[in-house]
Amino acid sequence: MPKTRPAALSRRAALSLALGAALASAGPAAAADKVVLMLNWYVYGEHAPFFYGKAKGIYAAEGIDLEIQEGRGSAITTQAVAAKTVPFGYVDVPTMIKAAAKGAPVIATGVLLQRNPMAVMGFAEKNIRKAEDLKGKTVATTPGDSMSQIWPLFLKKAGLKESEMRILTGDGQTKLNAVINGQADVLLGYAMDQSMKIKDATGKSTVPIMFSDYGVNLVSSGIVTNREWAKENPDLVRRFMTASTKAVEAAERAPKEAVEAVLAALPKAGKPETLLEGFQLTIPLYRTAATKDGRPFQVTDANMADTLDVLVGYGGVAASAKDDPKRFYTRDYLPSGATN
């Protein structure tokens, strides 16, 4: 029998030791961080990117096991984030600012809707397409909600007076029913939300008169978290915002597939065609002229300053809020680089 040479034995021993060390150091795969994102409301088209990001493994690639929970209003979701009941919320950022101005420990880590979706809308067949067309019409509103608070600013910017129209008040469903049943010509609502509810109920399209088209400059939905929690978990916040950025970019490229991901998770979320239309109406709100070439969530300081001006003037926020705008938002956790 041939003898094994010492040199060969040495190489085999070294290889065995190296392989053993590698296996020992590898150990079990690291568990993903369980993360809850609470939405502002029941699921509708605007929320598609989060479901798409989860379905495509974008959050998993960042070591995140994402759970998406429906909300019952931005104020309630903001309260849950402030109390650390959930780590992240997707809410109306002006609503969060109002809470933060009163001491709630919350901050926006990314503003997705940099143009607000507030609008006056009615059936396309009524041919109400610009602010001037509202004269003599009946407008359905919900007293005390965010749109009713900003409504006087829209009227001022549009050169209108509320006395030039009839105002019908009621809760959110009453407002919808008023338009659907012909008791009101238009309602105050979000262009990609209430318009889709009306279409689902009637099969008819609506035309939105956007507040932003008349110089009402304030942001809308974004991701918020607890200040203290973010300081304690900076890497997780950074990974979550990286995944969310990539999820939005991916959903923008594949809106139909993004909506399919919503329906796969929640089959009763709505009709495929109106969910898709609602999401497609949301995409143009992601960026302003100043951020048109940037990645999602990268809100400008000027946009946030304009938002605070509106909230102080019409939203009941104390003037002192404008002394330190940066306490309400940060871009520190957002990924850099070009759009993926």
C-alpha cells in the first residue's frame, strides 16, 4: 500500500480545521426583526407599496419580518406610535405635527406624499372642473377634519367666498352619501380615496379640483416613529426606510402587480380596477418640482416650512412650532443614491 506523504496530510488537516471553523462560526441564520407598520386607515390603493414590498421580499432582504396593520385614523395611529405600541405608523404628517407640537414624542422619518391629495370632487357629468365652477353649488364637508380646516385657505387662494355656495355637513359616510344620492354636488375629500369609494358605489368617475393646484402647499402621508425608540434602534429604522424606499420605487414601476399584492393579502380590500386607479392617482403626489428627480420620501425643508405655515395659519398649531421645524421630521435614516 502506498504511503501518504506528510505534505498531503498537512494540507488535509489544514483544510479540515478551516472547514470546521467556518461551520462553527456560521451558526444558525440570524432571525429577522419583527416590525409592525400601522396604517392611517383601512387599506386602499395608496397602501399598495408596503404590501408589494413584503410580497417581493424587499423588507425580508433588509432583515425585516413586516406585519401591516390597518388603522382607524392618523390621530389614533400617531398615538400608538407615541406610546411605542407599534414602532412605525403611516399617517397624515400634518396630523402628526399637531400631536408633536403638543409634546408627543413622534417624528417623521420620511414624507411620501409631498403634495397633498385634498380636493373638492363631484361626478364628472356635473362638469365642475375648476374652483370658479363651485359658485352656487352644494358642498358636503365634515366639520373639524383636516380638509375642513384647510378649506378656508383654498377658498382664499381661489378667490372664492363660502357664502357663494351652500354647505352641507356630516360625518365621512354622510358626506359620501350626499354626493352619491344627489343631495350635494361635491364633497371635500382625498383625490385617490373618496373618489374611488364613489366609483365603487356608482360606477361613475369624479373630477377632483386639487387644493395644491391653487397654491395650498402642505405635505400629506409619511412614515413616523417614536423619537426615543428611533434613537435606540437607528439601524432598524434605517433598514426599514431603505426597504420602504425600494418598495415604493418597485411599486411605481409595477402598479398592477402592487395592487395584486394587496388583494393577495386582503381579498376584500376593494375592487382591482379602483384600487389600481387609486394607486395611480397617488403616484403623482410623491414628488414636487423640487424633488422630481429624487428618491421617494426625500421631502425638502422648504416644503415642510410651507406646511408649518399652513398649519399655524389654519390648522390650530401654535406659532412657536415654526421656531424649530426640524423637530418634526428627519432625513437621517433615508438611503442615498439614485433611484433603483
